[in-house]
Amino acid sequence: MAVITITTPLVKDALANLECKVSNRFQSGDHIIITGRVLAATVNGDKKTLLDYEHNIAHWGR
């Protein structure tokens, strides 16, 4: 099976970028909920994850 990717700009300095294709749109009051299928993902291994818990930011795993 071939890997399908789309051409999209990436978010500079992001921990990860996901390339998605819209699967569905659902009307919910005055909002539209959009779901998608991930086609490709890139991860910046130089970045460290953060955890925001009760308004305190801490490094994950510490």
C-alpha cells in the first residue's frame, strides 16, 4: 500500500505536525466539528514535550 501525503506548510518549531484529510463535518449549534484522517506525521526529535497541569508547566517524565 502506498503512503499518501498531501502538500501543506508545516508549523515552524512545532513538536509535531500532522497532515490530515477531512473525513466529516458535524454541525453542533453555532459550531462545526471537523474530523479528519491522519495521512502523515512528522516529529521534531529535538523538542521536549511539556505537560500543562493545573496551570503549572512541567517537563513530561520528571
